[in-house]
Amino acid sequence: MRGDIIKYLSDEVKRRCEMSGKFFGIGGFYHIEAVVKNSELLADKYNADKEVVMIAAWLHDIASVTDYSLYEQHHLYGAEMANEI
Ligand SMILES: [Fe+2]
């Protein structure tokens, strides 16, 4: 597993959550961090590609933590942002 990608995504999600005026704030980061930890356990249990699962987990709410106005469609905007990242 390329830890540099995971570290980059963790840092990027945290940076976005810590920006001033964000609706979810650092709580968004803690939520995503918990999802990543659970996804890692589930990847082991189901013999999934752990790197792919963890990347998806880090990015799953990227639109919501970046711009709360995207919340209702965050699954769609998040996919676009994930592609850009
Ligand atoms: Fe989430």
C-alpha cells in the first residue's frame, strides 16, 4: 500500500475541515477518520483491496466538508472532486 497517498488524503481532508467557516468543521474530519478505520477493518474481513477502500473512505464526504451547499448532492459532487484530487 502506498502510504503517501493515504497521508496526502488525510492531510487534505483535515486541511479542508479546519478552514474557517466550515459547517462540519473538525467534526467532519473525525467522522471521516472513523469511517476510514472501520473501512480498513472491513477490507480485511472481506479480503478487499485495502488501499482502494481507504482512498474511497477518505474521499466519501469530500464535497460536504469542502462546501456545505453541496450537501444534498454530495455523493455526485464528491465523485467529481475525488477525480480532481
Ligand atoms: Fe460520511
